Amino acid sequence: MRKKRRKGLGMTSIDVASMSLEELKSLQTKVNRAIETYEERRKKEALAIVEAKAREMGYSISDLYSAPRKGAQPPRPAKYRHPENSELTWSGRGRQPQWFKDALEAGAEPEDFLIKA
């Protein structure tokens, strides 16, 4: 296999016309593997750069990402309950459930479904 270095690019020029079938298949396997792992290698490079910059500024990655994060909000307590099926409830937030919409269209008032503590 004959390789030529291209000036300034750090890449190798390969004369594929002079390669045997076995050499071409080997090269193809290597190229496919490089393509498959390209994104992962780029992520590792980016992480190394970020880690180096953090160290340069006196931090570690865990220092920068250990800040408290907002977690998922706990479910809101039910505010409305279906009059016939007590398992159907609604907190009064977000989209109205179909049973609530149907009841309003039939002339009911939202106060009719309030859960009284």
C-alpha cells in the first residue's frame, strides 16, 4: 500500500488503484469502523477540551454540574371529581378531561365538581 502525505493537512493519500482486493476490503472495514465511531470520538474530544478549560479555571466537571437542579414537580392534588366515578379526577390544571368538558356542555358548572375537603 503506497501512502503519500499531503502538506499541512495531516491526511494520508492512498493509491487505491494499486491495491489488491484483500487490501481494499481491509481498508473498507477500517473506514466503516471510523465512520461508525466518529461521533463518539468527537464527543470525547469535546469533553477533553471542556475538562481542560475547567481545570485551567480551577474547577472540575463535577463542580460545574453539581448545582442543584429542579426536579419534576409533584402531582397537584385533585380539585374536581366526576360525580358518578370517583376515580376520575382533575387538578384544574392543563387540558380539561373529556368528562369535565361533556358536563359543562350539558349545563353543569365547574363548582358542581369541586372536591370539598
